[in-house]
Amino acid sequence: MQGAMPPEPTYFVQIAEPEEPERWHTVARVEGHELADEVVRLAQGSYMRTTVISHYLARAVSRSQLRREKRLAHAEWELGMGEHRHYGRALVEKAQTNLTHRHPSLDV
């Protein structure tokens, strides 16, 4: 198919408490680097958190990296059953809204 865009890479957004920086929790799976960056930015701030004593650490990890590290299955499980899954969904919705407002012609 000529002119078809390759699919956007998949990223998993993870957060960690500053007190436990080595313990990452997967909160979202998104398509594309721009959306992943926006979700990370929101997670590092105070969005959807009523009391912020310390900010989460946040990162976006590619599906292929998680697969190489043999942690993809756990990341997928956390998205369905993890304690932060609802927070992750709210972050993605807000990030999509933010990007749509920045790029009105963008259909996220």
C-alpha cells in the first residue's frame, strides 16, 4: 500500500514513588511518542492528585524494551488489574485533550 503511514510505536507509561524509585508501576499504554511524553509530563505533576507531598517519577518504555526485559506480561497485567489503572486512564484522557487543543487538526 503506497503512502500508508507505519503504525505509531507503542509505549507503556510507568510511575514510581520517590521513596521507591526502583519499583515501577505501569499505568498506561499509548500509541506514539508525543502522547507518551504528554502522559509522562502529567504524571510527574499533580494532575488528579488531591494531596501532593512528592511527585511521581514517570517514564515511557517501549513495548519492545519491555519484551526484551521479559516484563511485558506484567505491564499488561497491571493495566487490567493494577492499583493505578484508573489514574492511568485519566492521564491518557487529559493528555489526548491537551494534544488536541495544541493541534486542532490532530485526531488523537
